[in-house]
Amino acid sequence: MSVRCSLGHENPDGSAFCDECGEPMNTAAPDATAQAQAPAAAPAAAAPASAPTGAEGSQTCPSCGAVNPAGEAFCSNCGVSLLGAPAPVPAPAAVEAPAADAVPQDQQQPAAAAPAAAPGALQARLVVEADNQEFDLSGKEIITIGREDPVSNIYPDVDLTPHGGEDGGVSRLHARIFVENGQYLLEDENSTNFTFLNRQRLAGKTPTPLHDNDEVRLGRVLLRFKTP
């Protein structure tokens, strides 16, 4: 094997000085042929795998929790090595409540039924057409109509004595209004001068439905039935 000086002169291996120019050979470059015959250098050790990543394209520091770019060897926040850091634990998926139709039928709670309206919850009033006197019928299931007579111990709920009842031919127990199945009904009590609903005479003891703004006439006394 030969060596060359910096000027390229070839000299035998082990020469202290170049035979051509006298240059010390300890600084000379080795012959290219020798370099070619030299064994290849051992491959570099494989680089250790980068620390596991947290979010996509990033890795989380195991010491301070800071997020660093993927491939970084040291945390930019605290300087701790990111090599071999434990993988982050994924967050548990949210658990959805089972759909109503997925619950077995025998485990489903029955819907509470809406309470039916009590008869007393109905509201209505009778208005005397002659003087606009009002009689509140709300909260009552049976309302008697006629004229007061202490001798006979008759005290109707709607006393028409002060509203022309006696001169108008109203009997002491002329008619009654009552509630049945959430509906107000009018019934003549076999009065002497009859009961009329919207100018139609009612047969005695025959309940007839009442509606808002109906005209009720007892003898010659005219009233108006009103609901909210």
C-alpha cells in the first residue's frame, strides 16, 4: 500500500518524508486505492423511536404534561427527555343512555294519567237581563232557582224575588241547574209558568244542556247563562 503527499506524490507506505518534495508524510492523505480497500464503517446505531404522541403530530411530556412536536428528543418546557415516555391513556367514550324503546316493556314506568277535571272546577253565572244582577254558579253541583218563602222553608240558591220574580210568575222552586259529566244542565221543576231555553219550552223534569250565552226564561223573568 502506498501513501501520497498533499501534492499527490506517491510514496511507499511508512515513508517519513515525500521522495519528491520532502513533505512530512504524517500529514499526507492515504491513498485512494487503500481507502477503497478499507473495510466499510459499521452502520450507525438505529435512532431510538420517538416518544409516543399525544394528539396527532405531537407528543406529551411525561413530567410536566406539555405538548411538544412529534420527534422532539427533549421537552421544550422542562427539558426532560421525551424518549420512552409512556403512551397517553385515551379518554373513555361517553356512554349513551338507552333509548326508550330499548328498555324492556316490563321495566318501563307507565305515564301518569292527567287528572280529570272535577265538576266543581266548572265556572258559570246567571245574569238577570233587567238589572244585570249576577249569580255565581262556580263550584256548585246543584243550583235551585225560584223565590224565597220562609213560611214553606224554601230558600233557593238563586232568589229572583228582588228581581221581579213574584210579578213575573216565578214559582218558589221553579227550576234547577246541575252538573253532570262536566256539563251544566237545566231542568224545569214542573213550574206553573214553565221554563224556556232559547225560547223553547222545556218539558218538566227533562234535563237539557246549557251553553254559553243561552237565554233562560222563567215565567216572564229573563236571564242569560254565561261561561268564561
